Amino acid sequence: MSKAHSTLKNKRRKRRTLGSRSRQRLGTDRPRLSVHRTLKHISAQVIDDGQGRTLAAVSSTSKSLADSLNGKNKTERASVIGSEIARLAKEAGVESVAFDRGYSKYHGRVKALAEAAREGGLQF
């Protein structure tokens, strides 16, 4: 892959991310549940954009979750992350969030995380 191609690819990814975020921020005062997915890991954060601070965060690289993630595939790990972020968000006093999938499609691991967060009590 050439350098020009990878630069173009990153520009497209950034445009998709900013497009989905700008649509979510219109008329919402809820915190944002932001999901970041890589080839191996997935992480989620509940972010209050008004104050510019993170209220809760969890990742598949967390040492505290290592035992519960061991031996699971990536989709099952995403479900564990979703239920954990829901628990942490409720502890922080957050009941309702705006789901920010970033550049990722709502499919597979992102969908599994979202459904687990909904089952954990978050509304979006």
C-alpha cells in the first residue's frame, strides 16, 4: 500500500467519524458512549462533552478484567466490556447516553457491546 493510499484512507475514516459525531451532538445534552475498535481490542468511554471529561472507561486490555476475558472470542469480550461500561456509568450516575460508534459499522463487536450495555441498564 502506498503512502498516498494510506493517507486517503485515514482521511475517509476521519470524515466518517466526524460525520457520525456531529449528527449525534445536534440537540443532545446526554453524555456520549464512545466505542473504539481495533483488530485485537475494543474500548468504551462515557464522555461528558459539556465539561470535557471522561465519566467512565473500560478496555479489553484492562488488568482487572483479564480473568473474565480469558478464553473468550472478540465478540464475547465486547459483550463483557459493554456490561462493564454500563455498570461503571450507572455508578457515575449516568442512565442515558448517545451511542458513538465512530468509524465502525454497527455490526459484530460494536453491536455486541451496545446490546450488552443496554442489558446492563444504559438507555440510548
